[in-house]
Amino acid sequence: MLRLPSFRYHRPDTVVEAVSILGEYGESAMPVSGGTDLIPNMKHRLFTPEHLVALKGISELRGICEENGDLVIGAAESLTAISLHPSVRLRFMALAEAAGSVAGPQLRNSGTLGGNI
């Protein structure tokens, strides 16, 4: 059974706080949101960060809304939410279909836009 290496987990409340933590720990820190790619790679020791900085709980990075005629999608928004959102489906059907076709439902519920770019 593959196990994760040891790391310290940080849960900032804001983007400013997340950037500060990432800056403080430099290359020994990595951001994580859904973790669908990072966590398996850590188990295989492809990445061995000493610090993980959780982004999923930062409200500034979530949501889908229209602002001044633009569609704004937060980097921590789930692939499921993107695939089902009416504005995404109306304006960017290819994105909605792509988000809805990644892996299975369980990974789409965890996976994020930012983590898949």
C-alpha cells in the first residue's frame, strides 16, 4: 500500500494568507485544492512537499458568476459545478462538456478547474 509522505497542512482563509504561506515556505510548499492529481503523485513520491496549502476553502476562489459581461469561474470550482452551470453551458458548451467528461463523478466532484489547467 502506498502511503503519503509526512507534510504540514495549512488552511488559509484568504488568497492573501495562502500567498503568504506559499511565499514563506517557497519550494517546500505546494497548493492543493481537489488533490485528485497531487495526492496520487505524492504517494508515488513524484512530489514530496513539506507543506500543503489548502485552497478549496477560500471563498474568493470559488463560484461562477457574470461580471460586466464576462463569465468568471473560480479556480477552486469543481468540475461538476462547471459542467452543470447554466451560464457555462450556454456560453462555453465545450468547456462544460470537457469538465463533465473528466474521469468519473467522484473525481469530478473533487477535481477543480485550477487543478486541471
